[in-house]
Amino acid sequence: MRTTIDAAGRVVIPKQLRQAASLEPGQELEITEHDGRIEIEPVSDPVQLVERDGFLAAEVADGDAPALTASEVRDLLERTRR
């Protein structure tokens, strides 16, 4: 998909991609640059894994625990689906 940058530097993320990524108006996004590529990732609440009744569950971190990144959560989900 292609889009353009307007005179103010804004980029519109096409609706199909916003829906696929579950992006909502007003949601914070982390934007980074790696080797000439721009990456946009939703900012999420810091979460930690806790064991409950023998299962792992994610809960919002209280600030003392290391936060999981979105990519760590995706990796964990992929490993558990196998």
C-alpha cells in the first residue's frame, strides 16, 4: 500500500492497515528508524507474566517488574501456539 506525507509531515495509515493492527484514533505509537526503514508500533501498557493456577497470565506491571515489549508478547504467543 502506498500513502504520502503531507506538507505538515503527517502520514495517513490506510484504514485496512489500521484495522489489521487494531489501531484506534488517539492511540500512542512508537516510531523508530532502523537502516532507513521507519517502524510504527502501538505503545502498550507495560505487562509482566505471572503464574496463576499453573498458567501464565499477563498483567499490567506495577513499575518494579521489567516490562514486556510487544515483540516479546508476540514471540511468546507464537511459541505457545506451536
